[in-house]
Amino acid sequence: MVAIRPRAERRNDTNGGVSFEADVLVLGGGPAGTWAAISAAERGARVVLADKGFCGTSGATAPSGTGVWYVDPAPAQREAAMASREAAGGYLQSRRWMSRVLDETYAQSHRLSDWGYPYPAGDDGQPRCNSLQGPEYMRLMRKRTKSAGVTILDHSPALELLVDDSGAVAGASGVRRQHDDSWTVRAGAVVVATGGCAFLSKTLGSNGLTGDGYLMAAEAGAEFSGMEFSNAYAISAAFGSVTKTLFFGWATFTYEDGSVIPGAASKGGRKAIARALLQGPVYAQLDKADAEVRATMRASQPNFFLPYDRTGIDPFRDRFPITLRLEGTIRGTGGLRIVDDSCATTVPGLYAAGDAATRELICGGFTGGGSHNAAWAISSGSFAGRGAADYALPTRRAPETSVRRAGTAGLRVAPQRALDPAQLARAVQDEATPYEINYFRNADRLTASLGRLDRLWRELTEADAAAWPDLIRTREGAAMLATARWMYRSALARTESRGMHWREDHPQQDARQRHYVTSGGLDEVWTVARPHAEGALVEAAE
């Protein structure tokens, strides 16, 4: 027999929009969001998923291939997998969380195989589950989400959360871009799976990821963790948006005159590239790859080569200009602070998953790249979906429960003229993207930038609500602005260099600062040190 899953109740609003009654609302339709929606539905919850784009094609994963932190349960292999990145992450990981994520990723990866994902077979005939092709993966996840009975709202970005009289989250509202109207979902719990923030830096699949979920959660009172570990930059062709950096391990990096950039091809070469870019153009050539490696590259990551093929450049034989594109909290590890195994946040009824949630628990202070992020999306999405359903189902809030809209920036009527959203976005980018501020950090430059960002926030909060056509862009700019302020306050609070957070004025790792930095607030951003989850671990490098 086919199980009949409960569906959300839909009503037409008097203002021409639509409204729904659900148990769980998921914001975001990438891997974390779809895993959360499926997991909540499997618990018997009525689920609505609202995606800023089209669920199955939007977000950082859909257009790309990615590795997966998939490890055989054999104790020796698990131990090696957990130990391998602890030093790079500044010893901020949690072994318990790493084990949970590895277990969940292993189990759910095999479910993907059962659902029909075309994993290649290994020599033993078993599926090799350590990588995923985004288009096939997300096409399958959309199909499974729909078959689970989830109501999907495509092209429907959320603008703000709804909060009840107790302070618990009770749903959200947003706009339907294709219908030019609004939507509202009353729900017993909300999962924020809206991705991270790449500050409109034109990275593939990430230009719609502007920290929207961070802003909405903060307006409801949520806290963040690890926002200082949010300064990830990735190598990209200057004329392209693909930021897959693995293949640049076979590259020679040169100045405009053809001379080799010292240190650029080393493990920490991105800093050398950034310093060179501050002086002028930088070029690369994948001249260290032999014929066999070149063929493997093209077969494994064909989208990497699209920008080169379109411009008539052979990256193996020709020099081409490169840049470093900011990936912010997508490749970084900062995000919403989670407080228990269900991926709950500090706000009742609000859960976080994927890049919207901090990945410190498995990555520490250094990016896990695509593989750890993919595993985190699978596992945290599953944890959050179950947790949200378990929270919402016992109560099933009555529709008449009074709620208020939590949104503020760009949504409140005020006497001042509304800000231009394009100018707002550019002003934030001017502070968040420069290498000399965000990459090569020191107290003077961070403090000066924060002063400008704080003034911009005051201007935004004193400005009138955005007009309907500007609502989405204004909220995106507000989210990027808030994200940058949490990042830089946290960076000032960590007076050492650890993981990807590097301070020119504090270049050494400080054993006394093996803690988390929690941040929050909007008009007044605050930070506080929080003890490490497993303080008994030995920090051997210190």
C-alpha cells in the first residue's frame, strides 16, 4: 500500500495572495532543505517548502559536482577521517558531532542509491557514494520531496518570520515572484535552510545566497557562532563564475610579465595570490597536468571548462587571468548557532540546516570544502526536519493563535526616503570583498570598516519601507549588511589566528582561545566567548 501523507491546508487571502496551515515550514530548496522536508514528512508532519528559486535547480549544489564526506563505518577509517582535519580547523570540532554526521550521511547516501541515484560502482560492485553530481542529485531530491507530500512554493522567497506571543516562531511570509503577490505559512516549526552568504560575488550557483535566513532568524532573536570563519575566497577565472579550486593544484601562477609568483602554488598559496592581485593582474595555466590527468579532469568536472571553451582558451596550454571570489559563509563555517542534536537554534520552534547553520562542529574554523558541506547538508537537514516535526506535532498550533511579523530592516514605514537596493548592495560589497579588509585582517581596518557598516545599518533602519518591486533586493542588501557586521565583530573578538581566520596583528594561534565566538544583535551587535564542546580534547599543536 502507498502511504497517504498529510498535506498542508491552503487558503486564498483576501489581499490576493495565498496562505497555508502546516506543521513544518522549510525555507530553502537545496540539499539541506529537501532533506529536512522529506524527514519532517516521514514523521507525519504537514510540510511546506518555500524556495527563493526553483527547488531542484537553485543554490550552490544544483549546477555542480561535489565530493561527499562519506566514510566506511570501520573504526580505523572513521578515526582517520575525523583526525585528518582537526589541526586545520583549529581543534574546534566535536568528535561526537562528527560521528553523528558520518553515521547519518552513510545511511542517507544509501537511501539515495535505493531511490535511484546513479552512483558509479566500485570494484566490489557496490555503489561509490563519495561524490554527487548536482543536477542529477537535486532532480531526484525534488522528485522525492514531492512524493513525500510536501507542498513546494517555487520562486517564493521568504521575507520575514512570524512569531507568537511567547516568542516562538510560528511561520513566515514572503512573495510569489511569478504571481506578483504574497504568501503566508502558519506553522508549528520552521527550518532555515536558505544557504550562506556570498555577497553577490558571482560564484556559480551562489548569487542568490545573500544571508536572507540569517537576517530573518536574527530578527526573531537567534544567535550565531563562528562568524569570524567566514572569509573564504576561491580561485576562479576572471571571466567565469566556477570556483572549483582542486584543478588549480596543477597550475603555475604568474604575474602579468610572466614571472612566477612565489608561494602561489603552495598549500597556503591563496594569500600569495591575493597579495599579487592587490598589485595587478594574476594569470594561471594548468600546465602541470599530463594527458591522463587532463582527460580525467574533463570527465569528472565538465562544467569547470565551460568558461574556457566559450572564450576559446585552452587552460592547459594558455595563460588566463584569474581572481579570488568571496564565498563567505558558503565555504566558511559560520552560521546560526545550534543548541542540541535536533539542530534547534536559540529561538523556540526555529531550526537550522546546511550552510545556514554553523559547521564548526564538524569542520572547526576551516572550510571542509564541498565534501564536508555536502555531508552536513544531508545530515543536518535530516536532523532538523525530524526535530521540527517532533516539536510541532504534539501541539499543532490552532490557526487562531495570534502572531506578529518579526521583520524590520526595509519593511517598516519611516519618514526617511527608502534606500536604493543596488547602492546598498554595492556599499556592503565595498566592505566585505576587499582582500585588505576581510582576508588580511587587523584591528584598525576591521574597526574602520565596522564603523562604516554600522552607519549604513542606521541609515537602513531609519529609511522608509521598500516599495514592492524593491522588497527582495532591499532585504538581500540588509541581510548582507547584517552578515558583514557579525563577521567583523567576531573577527575582532578572536585576537589570534585560527583556521581560516587570520589576523596580521595576531598571527599566532592562542591556546587560551580554543573556544567558540557567539554573536548576535542587529542595532547593537554583540559577541561572547563560549566554551568548546569537548574541552578535554588535547590540542597537540599548541
